[in-house]
Amino acid sequence: MIYRETYTLSNGNTIPKIALGTWQTSDEDAERVVKYALDIGYLHIDNAIAYGNEVGVGKGMKASGKKRESYFITSKLPAEIKSYDEAVRHINESLERLVTPYIDLMLIHWPRPWCGDPNKTYNEENLAVWKAFEEAYEAGKLKAIGVSNFSVEDLQNLLDNAKIKPMVNQIRVHIGHVPHELIEFCKANDILVESYSPNATGRLSAKKEITDMAAKYGVSVSQLANRFDLQLGTLPLPKSVHEEYIKQNTELDFVISDEDMKALLEIKE
């Protein structure tokens, strides 16, 4: 059974609680897996300009024949884009590649350029980009706006200086890596946490305590990992190009006990 529950963002919009991730997916594969995911009932596709596969994602959306308003699409502005004008241009180009009149959620992919100065805050630059996000949101091009990989300090910059506060922060959360302070800060400020790499890019399968627990519940390690993130109140973004696993990743009709959640929270990377 496809998991169909939703969260409600701070602006009142709903967002499906699990998404198909498309990182490291070719344009060709993106078209195939997005069509398949939408065909079997997925309601949320997570994408990014930097993944280089928006054209394929857009083709998959079209090939599914689903009404645009029936599913949710996320994209992200590349980390190196740190000016208002460039942000405006990239938002519009993303819409063109996806062949969609709007994007349900757009995120700043990273607070600092991937090759930038790690000691620089980029606070002013992120505010300039955020202004472009706010304007696109008010124009209806973006239905929700947020960030990715932002720390408490990065988020506070927007909370203190922006007109519209971020609705989402997409960060790495999985068994063995749970940034409790950041998650609690987001929750206190009504910012939904999305969890990328819920299966730690496959590393969880190397831990016997995790494989044993998955076996106890009669599920795969990925299913256990997705359910773990859901029970933290976050939104997991499992990624696969294999149809069997794409379907399996949303079959989450089980509950991890409080005792087992405590044991999973004690696991370290």
C-alpha cells in the first residue's frame, strides 16, 4: 500500500510525507522512474537543478498523464547561485525544464557555495536569493519555499531578516545521524524537516543491529529507515531507480515500538 499521509506546511499547504528522490539519476532514468512512481501512486517527487535531470523528470511527469495538481514537485537552487538576478533566472529556467506552471516547493540547496569559503556566512547573499524566492512565491510560480542543509545560524538569518520564513529545511537524517538540536529548532519555528539519504546511501545494511531489527518487523532496511524518519516527524526522501524498491519504499504500514526507536536512536555512525 502506497503511503499517502501528508504534513501541513506553515502556509497551510499540504505536502506528502514521503517522496521519491532523484539524486544521481540520469535524465533517461528520471523519465522512467518518475512516470512509474506517479503511475503507482507516489504523490511527491524530489528534484534539484544540480542533479541535471529536470528535463527527464518533466518528461516523466507528462508521460504519467496525471493532472499537475494531483502531485507535488520539489526542486532546489544550486548552492553557487547567490545573487537575486541569478536566482530569478534559475527559477524560471527550472520551470521551463520541468514544463510546469509552478513548482510546489523550491529550496536553496546549500547556504554556502560548494566550492566557496567555508568560513564565510553568505548571510547577505542568501537574503538576496530569498528575496527572489519570496517574489516567485507571491507570483504563484512557487507554492512553498525553503532551504536545504541550513544550520540554526543560517536559518536564524532568514527568520530575523526575511519577509516570509522558510517552510522546509532538507537535511541529512538517518539512523546513526540525528541532529536533534537542529530538528528541534526547526520544529519550534514551524519549519518542516525533510530527511535526505534515509538509508545513509546503503551504509545501514552493514550494521547487524539494524538488519536484525528490520527482520524482526519483516521489512527491508530501507523500509525500517523510512519509518524511523517518519516517526521522528520528518519527511524521508528515499531514492532508487529500481521499480521493486521504489514501490517497497512507500510500503510502511507498520510502527516501530518506542523501545526499538530508543535503540535505533542510540546507534552511532
